Amino acid sequence: MDVNGIILYYSWSGNTQKIAEIIQQKTRGELFELKPATPYPRNYSVCTQKAKQEIAAGSTPELKVLPHHLKNYDCIFVGS
């Protein structure tokens, strides 16, 4: 199934990346990894604490690079 789509994903542990790659294989869409400007801690407990603080504050991390021209896609998958 060819889809004019993009698969945006953030994967801390690699699990979401695997799912994004499966979606890409099925749709032939473009893969785009979302990378925070400041990487999340590799320690699970510290990482989840930081994520909880961001959620409570209603904030989102700055990204290194933003995907361009999202309006050019008919379908956008987002995973994290």
C-alpha cells in the first residue's frame, strides 16, 4: 500500500522506532525521527521523572530539526 505519508516518531528505547519502520514498510511513507535538542536521560527512572514534569507543566521539548512541508502529505503518523 503506497501512501503519500510521513511517519514521525520519537523512540527512547528503540521500540517505537521498530513500529515506525514496520509502518514505513507497509505504507512506503517517509520516516522522520524526532530528536529532542537536549537528549532525555538514559536512566529510565530519571527519564520518566523528567517526562512527568514536562507533562505537568504542559511543556514540550525543543526539537533539533522540525519536519518541513507537512501540508504536502496526505497522511501523518505520529508515535512516541
